[in-house]
Amino acid sequence: DLLTASKHTTQQQHRLELQLHIYDYDKATEDDFMGLVTIPVDPLQQESAKWYSVEKGVQGSGLYCRNAKGKIQLSVAAVGRQMRDMSRGMQKHLQHSQITVGLAW
């Protein structure tokens, strides 16, 4: 349940995307990484529910699941707000939420 943001730069455009890391929940053992979802973020797009494919992740890293598959329906809205206390590489737990936001580029 970790949400990270990354900004990919090409010669033609800047693209912002979120990565949702999916884990199972185990009481007796450590939670297992089950896959990830990459969500393109367009600040001009209206909020709407969409289906996203679950990806395996990066092989050889702690974020890889050989059997990752399926789809997840998410609704995402981009709201611009300045966060003065965040800088590159930091993570912040959102108040009253189970979401952590990371800032990277």
C-alpha cells in the first residue's frame, strides 16, 4: 500500500505517473509484494474510474512478483497543492489515511 510518484522526462513532454504497490496481508508472516500498477496523472483530466493492469515489477528487486496478474479499478484525481515541507526523496504519510506519498524525479 505504498504510493510513489515519479516524473519521466522525454524530449517532447513531461509525464507524471503514480505507482501503486500491492501487498497481501499476513498476520503470522511478512506481507508479500503482489504486483504494482502504474497510473498516468494528467492534472487537466477529470476524475473517473478506470481499470489498470497489475504489473510484475522489476525482477531482482524486492518489488517483483512472478505471478502478478489481473486488473484493479481505481479513481484518481490530481489536485494541485504546494507542500513546502517535502523535497526530493522524502516520503510523507497522509493524515487520516493509509497512503504514503513519495517524491522523486
